[in-house]
Amino acid sequence: MADPPLLMSLGIPATEVRPAQSNSNYVFTNSWEPSETSLVKSLTSSLSRSQICPTNPAGLRIFKTDSMSTYQKLRIANYDKSSPTWMALARIAMLCNRAEFKVGEENKPVLKRECNGDASESALLKCVELSFGGVTEYRRQNPKVAEIPFNSTNKYQLSIHETNDGDDRFLIVMKGAPERILDRCSTILLEGKEEAMTDEWRDQFNSAYLELGGMGERVLGFCDVRLPKETFGKDFKFNVDEVNFPITNMRFVGLMSMIDPPRAAVPDAVAKCRSAGIKVIMVTGDHPITAKAIAKGVGIISEGSKTVDDIAAERGITVRQVNPRDANACVIHGSDLRDMTPAQIDEILQNHNEIVFARTSPQQKLIIVEGCQRQGAIVAVTGDGVNDSPALKQADIGVAMGIAGSDVSKQAADMILLDDNFASIVTGVEEGRIIFDNLKKSIAYTLTSNIPEITPFLVYMLADIPLPLGTITILCIDLGTDMVPAISLAYEEAEADIMKRMPRDPLHDKLVNERLISMAYGQIGMIQASGGFFVYFVIMAENGFWPTRLLGIREEWDSKAVNDLADSYGQEWTYTQRKRLEYTCHTAFFASIVIVQWADLMICKTRRNSIFQQGMWNHHLTFGLFFETSLAIFLSYCPGLEKGLRMMPLRFTWWLPAIPFSLLIFVYDEVRKLLLRKLPPDSWLERETYY
């Protein structure tokens, strides 16, 4: 927290008793900071459902034509399972795949089986299981000899197998980022025949890739190669650390595209972030085209926002001819990011509101986080892998994935997201703002009564009048009547504008700031003190002591030796009679504070909205009003308390003088809030009174 609530002990319980208004899908571990200004968001898991389904399992079947520009995407329902190309593609999907079905799932429908492994690989596993069946047995018959797992640097996965198809040569199968796969291929498999990879085929590949990626589909490339038996015999020892086998001049087999549908709540969550002044930056390993389509789908790139590529295409010019500042959105490739200076990164972060980083590595996420922090932003970053740990530690709030996250990332994070859902992060931000809001309200309510408690002692010393309020009655307020209402504010619902406010500045917008002090002490507190003194002078006057007579008589009033002190009408008062009247004033002053605190409690329900907009639906607060009133009545009239607590029974009419002051507080604050809503933002009134 930027500013721990150390001023009032009542501020602490307010955070403890705040109830969850939705499912508890987030766990705060080390920090709580409701003032995020930038949210660096990985695509993995939290934006999407991690329920990937193949949409083009045969990848792209390319038919030769004169223009060599015709291609046909084959959906899962109508591809030819006996096609040599599909069989080669499926073989790679089965073997170059670490996903496997969980034990005990054999009797379930394939699409409902749970898998161990990455979401993309699980989708491939289910696809080939539906197509051929018996994937587990096929893997057993084609054992893995060596493997290079996927990593964010290479962006491919490779495995070497013995095969049971009568060919005793080792088979290398590889899948990964299509452009990386294509760069390693010298031939292409077409209709079961291997042909040379030409520039025309590469252009076809790029066109298909861009179209599939533009639909938000995640595309993988697949290739294979047979190793010559003369060099790589059965006893050959493969070294995957210092690669001693060829990983180029391979045969390109095809593409498979998949779609990972975004979670239904994500677009709304992104919109909430934008209205709350939080910049959402997407970081993904996907191709820029795919990343851009997904970002548009979930609202990270809003409708109507254009990148430099969009502007160039619209104007019919090259990208270099476009001023980058003309674009609201930008998509940055990881290779470009690697070559950028900190100043260039700062310029992108400053001049673009909607940013997507594609084909990035986890290490580059740290660079992005540091760039945001150089702008003075408070950064929350998500991550699930071991390599995300530096970024999670560097961020002001590191958020690890509870389901897909590694143990290392969870240890490095400040918060663990139990359901891996981006919308839960936004809910967490909203809950954090509500907690911070309600802490402010609770503290404002509690501080206000300090003025009517302190001023009686100041006037007692400076004007030499009889003490208007005793220490015991002050304790009855602080430890009695104010306790439950102050805590009840922790249960207050969010105001309508809670996610439309700009993030607070942790350096200047403290939990207790000068505006809160001004409102509590200088404005509302002074009205409360005026109400208390009015009741005090009314009771004194009714008993013969006009205000002018009270000035300067403190010493005589408190003297036990003086038993003939004359009032304004010449009546003489003994010490015992005077003290009984004084204790009656203490009780009345106490009752007046309770009455004006009714209004204070209601105005503290909101900081900007009208009480009529917010409503009185906080039943804990309603109970608090009845509690403090009932306790005040009990303390005033309970037999025996005049000796134990020096609380005297009051006439009914002595409860009434404070009511106009309570109404004044209510009307005064309603008018102030009305002007806050009507006047332009950053008006003088807001700068001086909006705490």
C-alpha cells in the first residue's frame, strides 16, 4: 500500500471486514495497491479460455494454378483423412507433442477428456485422436529418442523418433512458429509428393498465414526430415545441448490453425480498465497479425484505432512514410523491440494508448515493465513461466497464474490469480479501490468528531468557562457510539464512478490528505462543535447561566469552597448543584455529537455521488445508526450511570437543539457534492474539498 493507514486504529478493521462481492478468484499475498496505471498482460490463460480447438487441421491445402494464388482452407469436418499430406501432418502432431490424456479418461468422449500439458498441444492431441485414434499406442510404437522442448527463444519444438513404418531411418519432427519452421525448410510436401520450396510457395505461405492470423487464429507450422542411415545409425548418440544433427533442409508439411476463444468477461474488463485510466498492454508470443486480431477482439485495440500499417494501407503509402504519432495503436515485434533503445521504448509508451507486443520473449517483458516504470506508472504484470520471474519481481504488483503458473512464478509474484482469468484482476482492482474508498470514508467519519471533542477543552482553558464535555463522555463516543458506524462503512457498496476515476497518485493522494483534514476538521467538525456548544449554552441559560456569566468563572465553579455562586438572575448555586448541572451539560453535549454524527455517517457514504443516488442499502450502516442512538439513550437514562459514568438523564427537549446542525451538515455536503458533479474536473472546489 502506498500509504498505510496508521492514523486511526479504526481504519485497520475496515480492510479486514470488507466482504467479497464476487467469487474469491484472487489472492493478495504481499501487496495491495489500488492505484495501478499500467497493466502489462500476457495473452496466455487469462485473456482466453485455454480451450483451444483446431479450425484448420489440414493447415492449408494449396492447389497449383496458373497464378499460384488459390488456396482452400479445410475445416475439421471435410478434410481427407487418407491424404498423404494430412497423414504426415498428423504424425508430427502426435509425436512432436508432450500433452497426454490424464489417467482414467479413456471412457470419456475425446473432447471432454482432461489433458496434462499445454493448451495448444492438448488441442492437437484431441484433434489427431478424433481423426485416427490410438495416439498413445502410436507413440509407443514410434518411441522418442531425443527432444528439444519448445522455448521462447527458438520458438520451435523438435523430437527424434524411431518409426514402425518399415523405414529404419530416424525421423525428426518439428513444430513451431510458422516463419521459423519455413526458414528451416528446403522442400514442401504436396499431394504426397516432395517438391522444392520456391519463392512462389513462400508467398503462398505468407498469404495463408496472414489470413489465418488476421482472424485471430493461432497458427503452427509443421515439418519433418529423415536422417541418413549412414551417418545416424541405430547406436548414434543424439546431443540436444550441442546439436549434432541437422535441423535445416527439412520438408515443410503444412499449417494447423487453432482458435483460443477469449473469455466472455474480458472485453468488458478491458473497457473497465480503460475508463479507470489503466493502460492495458498485451504481450504475447503469437505472430503480430494474430496478436492484433486478438487484441481487437477483446478491446485492447479499440474500434476505430489504427496502427501505422492500417494508415499506410489506407493512404496507399509505405509504413516508413507514416508518422508513428498519427497512430493510436501499435503492434511491436519482439525482434524490433530487441533493437530499440530505452528512449525509443519510452516514445512508444508515451505516444500510444493501445499497445501490443508480439513474438516477444519473457525476458523482453522485463524491458517493457521497466519502460512503463520510467513513465512514472504503477505497473501490474502477469506471468506464468519461470522466465517471467524477473518481470514479476520488477513490477509493482506481480500477478502469477494459479492454474497454469509455475511454482517459481508464484513465489516471485505479489498476487496469485486462482482462476487465471483477466477479468478477476480487474475485479481485484475494483475491490482495491472500494477498500481504499471505504477506508477514507471510515477515517473521515471518525476524525470529524475529534473537533467537537477537543474544542470544549480549548474553550474551557481559554475562556475560563465550566467544562462543556468530560473525558468519560469522550470515551463513550470513541469506544462506544462511533465504533459500529465506523466499521459499517467498510461494507459500503462501490460508488457508480469507482471505475471511471483516474488512478490515484500514490505520492500526493494519500489515505489521509489535507483535503480530508480540511473537510473533517475545518468544515463538518466545526459545524458539529457549534451544535454541541449551542446545546451547552441552551441548558446553561435555562438554568440561569447566560453565556456572558459563564466567562471567567471556571476557578469559582470548580472550587469546593464556593457554595454561593450566583447565576445571571442572582440565584446561588452550591458546588454539588453546579457539578450536577455540569454533568448534565456533558451528557447533552455527548447526545448532540451523536445526533450530528448521524448526518456525518450518511454523508461519508459517498465522496462525490448524492446519498439519493447511493441509497441506504448498507444494512450494517443502518444498524450502526440505530446502535449509536440506542447506546446514547441507554447511557443517558440507565439508573446508576450518573454515579458510575456521571451521565445525567436529559429532558426530551434537550435532544432537539442539535438536529438543525445535523440537517445543516447534510444539506451543506449534498450541495458540495452537487457542485462537484456539475463543475468541470479539476475545479477549485474539487482541488480543495474532494478528499
